[in-house]
Amino acid sequence: CRILWENRAYGESPQWVVFPESPDFLATNHNLHYLAGKLILHKFVNASNCPDGGLFANGAPNACGLQTSYNQMLAWQNRFDPTIWGSGKEYGIPPIFIKSLMEQETQFWPENAKYTYAEYGFTQINELGADVALRWDDDLKNQICSTLLFDCDPSFANMNSFEQAMLRGGLTRSIDAYCTSCE
């Protein structure tokens, strides 16, 4: 990415194209209100000494809840750094970009969302994203396919629409935050 950006009229490469030498360089210390609220709501943080248990009625942390959850919020947003860094290295994607995407989409809370599309996991993948991933990554396609279908030989693009739908559903289900049997 850095090489591509250096040849553009944008000046210096943006920070997200830099590949840090180790996962330690991914560490962030952002105030993530959504994450803090979820940590309190799901009892990862005890904010019982705060007014209203540290939360407003809409689930956002009040000032006391944000302060009480601060250390856990920092630990949580950095707990996935080794995995993010390793995935970036394996797939050639800058890990700062991956982490930024996760922060933007979910603030590192792997919850399912139902807006226009059902979205799952840290990056809020939906059926359209699953389709792209399955077309791009044969290993992923084979991993999901082997649990759902008898014949996994053809490429995803050559499967019939029913088989493709089965695999898209299988992939999104495998990252369902509420699936107790999923990795």
C-alpha cells in the first residue's frame, strides 16, 4: 500500500498503510463510549457505584460509567491486536486499516446488528460481504462448504444459487456473536 500511495499526489502515505513491526504498535487508547456501555451492560465492568449503574437509558455510559470502565475499555480495544497483526501479515492487509475498520464498525464489540442487512462480528459482515469473501478465498469457501455440502469441488462462482446462499449463510452464522458453538 505504501508504494502505491507514494506515487499519488497525496503527499506522504497515510498512517493506515504502514505495517507496524509488532502487534504492540497497534495499541490504542481511545474513549469508545459504545464499548464502555457494552462492558458495563454485560457485567465486564462493575459500575454499581455510579448513578444509574453507570448507564443512561439508551445504554451509553454516563461520566462515572466511562471513568469506571476506562481501564477495561483500553484492555478490550487492544486485546485483539496480535490476531489483527497476524491476519494482516497473512493476507497482506495493513493491520492499522483492519483495526480502524473494526473500531469504526463495532468499537470492538462483536454484536449482531439488524438494520438494512443482518450484520455480524467485529467488522459487521453481511451476506454481500460473505459473497465477496467466498469468491475471493477458496480456503475459506472450502472450510465453510465442508460443513454444509457434500460436493465442494466447484469454485464458489460455479456453484448454483442455492449452494451459494447456503455458504453465505454458513459463513455469516459462523461469526454470529450469539452462536455458542461457533469459533
